[in-house]
Amino acid sequence: MNEFELIARLTRALPTNDSVVVGAGDDCAVLDVGAGDRLLLFKTDAVVEGVHFTNATPPEKVGRKALARCLSDIAAMAGTPTAAVITVGLPKQFNPVSVEKLYAGINALAKAHGVAIVGGETTTNPERVFISVALIGNVPREKVLLRSGAKAGDAIFVTGELGGSIAGRHLEFEPRLLEARWLAEHFPIHSMMDVSDGLAGDLRHILSASNVGAELLRAAIPISRAARVLSKRGDAAKPALVAALTDGEDFELLFTVASKSAVPLLDAWKKQFRKLELSCIGKIVNGEGIKLRDETGVRPLHAHGYVHFS
Amino acid sequence: MNEFELIARLTRALPTNDSVVVGAGDDCAVLDVGAGDRLLLFKTDAVVEGVHFTNATPPEKVGRKALARCLSDIAAMAGTPTAAVITVGLPKQFNPVSVEKLYAGINALAKAHGVAIVGGETTTNPERVFISVALIGNVPREKVLLRSGAKAGDAIFVTGELGGSIAGRHLEFEPRLLEARWLAEHFPIHSMMDVSDGLAGDLRHILSASNVGAELLRAAIPISRAARVLSKRGDAAKPALVAALTDGEDFELLFTVASKSAVPLLDAWKKQFRKLELSCIGKIVNGEGIKLRDETGVRPLHAHGYVHFS
């Protein structure tokens, strides 16, 4: 049983109540807490030494990454983050100066996005550092973007370049908060999420939530320089395209919009965000699963995204 | 540096914003999210195998405890819990059936208190189970109870019986949500918190937040049967009174109220909550620290509460 199968089993029976607009299964939970036209977003995410970083990773970058991952989930709903609480599990011999550096990394990113750090807990995890962040935010009720709204005919977009994040970007990525809110404000986006487990795997979440399929254009997938460099190293290296489709931790935005909005959106994006690439990588189709189109034809894409837990 | 010293250093520089009513340092953070006369409460807490439970603890009880600890913090603010997200770090060989039992324990307690479980994450923590819960709730703006409101002359109350929780109650305690809301609705409570690290240590948090001292009546401290039984076992046992003052994980309510309300409060409590003891254990005084009064006189209490991290 992998992470997704286990989660699917667990989420079937979760308790709910009247405040829940969207429960487990999207990038964030969406709650109605009586705040007028704004809904509350709620998310938790953890990073673990030896899984998401090493004992050689500078603690500032560990802290930054722990918060940035949650911010990326708020971005995926076109939301604005508000406040976070932090749980840090530490080996007993862990240096207090390193804890302060870890918090410095969290605090700097929080300040940059106007996020308050309002609580936390330090506890013991003897063998490795374990950091769990919970984050709340908000989003106008009419602007919240879910995974479930993709429609046949939609153009599929992704920001930035994909693959090879392990070479460094996973510690330094910018959560796409501004970009996501701008998209939600200016275009009728049908579905959105962040790419955290690999484009191929994550797009499948949009497809199954929306009951549709996708056809991707091989030549349009934006492959990062890091993925290209890594693809040339050693026997275990994967082709750069496969890296772009399956590597985890890109933390870019993946979204769909009605095809008639695709060109105006691209034009407006180029004026608004000069430094961040936006690629139309294919279209939503009737059916299910992902097909990849190249000069030789169309074939089903079986490559799975990165799976954390198996 | 112990947990409290480290936290004191870390909390000095935390980023804040306009939504923060009370940041780190009370039982929950208090946020104004524009929900009319209600404030949002936000809390995180973790339990770790080998620290808060053993590998022999039934997983249902582990899950129950993980959520109950956070519920107790919402109770401490006289709040109502709404929704939780759960992060579970698991060794790779951990049985999926045990994960389901762990969630069954969480879910049963959540249902009992009307709490929705709206998300979570399963990740790897190779050596031991690590569960982090984040919980939101709400409280009427005029009824939120902080640690900082104690006044000289206040009567000090504690619910239930203290000490010896390790004998079993730490896995089965009832968060005092109903009782706390009833107190806030019916009496002008000045300060409140939950007793999680031992009465002596926790009362000091109220005293320093409120800039006052306390005088406790030795004979009035409600000592649990478990603490008395444990006190008779072996050389390492501590006297039952010391256990009641310093054992962790009681999860009872500790609060102060103007002395003129003490007798009416006790009378009303006995009618409302027949099965749960309420004890007036002393009074708030000018000055600082805790003094203990018994038949021989008054002496300073140096015993500290249980400290998680040292």
C-alpha cells in the first residue's frame, strides 16, 4: 500500500461538520468560519531529516522549506496565508543555535509573505529533526480554486520549469502566491494545484477529481536545466523529460482554463511576470488518464509521480 | 537550556500581523479572522513514541491522546473546537491496519466533540511514530480566557484530581471543553489554562503572565488515587503531594476567579457537574512565585513542573 492508497482508505471515514466546504483531498481544506465572503484555508505539511533534507542542509534552509511547502498549498487554492504554528521534533543533542537558525529561516519567509508565527512546540524526536507546519489562510468565496473543476477542452498550463529540484531548488523555491491570486482575479481558472509530487502524478489528481483525461504535448513540457544536467550524470540518471514528468518538489502551479482564454492569459502573463515562464502543455479531454503527443503520434503515459511513502 | 528557555528565546522574534490577538505563549493562539464577534483559536501539539506513549500502547489510544491534548488547549481558552489536520510520521514497516486504528481513535474523539478532520499527511519517520495535530476552534470575543488575567485576591481552582496520570489517565482523559465554556458563560473567570506540565509549573505560567504570586493550601490539593498508589511503590516513588504538584499530563482546568465568586461558583458547579471534583486550592497574592501553606506555616514551593525537553 503506498501513501495515496493508505490516504484514500483513511479519508473515507473522516468526521466532518457544517463548517467544512472542502475536506481532505485538495491542496488545503476549505472552511466556512463565518468570515463574510472569505473562506478559511487550513493545511499541514512536514519535512523530515533524511527524507526532505539531510543533516548537512543549513538549518535556515530547512526552516524555510518547511514553511514554503505549506505556502505553496495556499497558493494552489489562490489564497492568502495568515498564520502558522510550528512543531519541531529534535534529537536531545541538537544545538540550540541551530534551532534558532531553523526559526530564522521560517521567520524570514513568513515576514516576506505577511504570515504570523503564532505558536509552536518543541518536542523530542531522538534520531532526526522532524518539522511539522500548520498554516491557515483565506480566500474570497468566489475565487477559491480546486482540483475538481477541469473541463474537456481546457488548456493546461504550468509555471516555471520542471524536474531536477533535488539539485537545489527544493530548498529555495518561491511559493507562487502572487501569481495564483493574479490568475484567480483575472481569468476564469477552472482547476489548480501545486506540483509537489511530479507533474504526471499530480495532473492525475486533477483528472480524477474532475473526471476527465489529458493530452500533453511532449515538446511543450518545460524541462529545467537541472533536470537536463542530472540526466547526463551516471547510469542511474533518468531522461530529462522523465525527470520533468516525475520528479517531486517542483512547487510550481498547474492549472486549467477554457481554451478561449489561453492566448489572452499567456499575453497578460508575459507582461505581468516577466521572469517566470508559463507553458501551455496540453489540453483536457474526455476520458481518463494522460496521453503524450509527439511527432510519432499519441501514447498513454504510464509514468507515475514521485510517491513519498511506499 | 530546557524547553521553556529555548521557547522563550525563539518566541522573542516571531513575525506577527494584524490578525493576531494573542500570539505564542498562551494555550492557543487567538486570531481575528473577521468572523464577527467570534475569534479563531489555533493550536498545534505532538505526541512521540517513547516520549508520550510506548510501542505497546494500543494505536486507538495513541490517536485519541494526540487529539485530546489539543482539545484540552481549546478548553483552556473556553473555546469550541472546529477542525483538525493530522500529520503522522511512520516507520516504513508500520502496519497499515495500525494506522487505521490510530485514525479510529482520532475520529471517535473528534466525532464526540463535533470536530471535523479536514486533512493530513503521512510521511516517513523511520525509528518511531510521530503524530502532530493542529486544531482550530472559536470563542466569543468577550469570553476568551487567557493566562494573564489573574488578580491578587482571586481564588485558585482546579478540576479533577492531580498526579499519577502515567498510570493510565494520560491515555483516557476527557478534555474539559463543556466545563470550561460553562465557567466562562456563568462566572467572571480572570485567568485559565490547562494543567499539562504539572500544577506547580503551570500555575507559574499564570503568575508570570499576570505579574502576581500564589499561596496554595497543602490540604486542599486534590491528590489522585493513582498518585497515592504510585507513591507507595519502590524507592524511586515520590510523595503523592509532590506527584500532584509536578506530574505532567493531568489535563485538568486551572483557573482563578474573584474571591467573592468562589462560593457561588462551587455551589453551582456541584449541581452542574456532579461527577467531576472542583477544588479551591489557594489564592492569588501580590508578589511572585508559589508559597505552600500547611499546619506548620508557609514556605516557598521550589518544585518545578514536568519539563518535556531538556
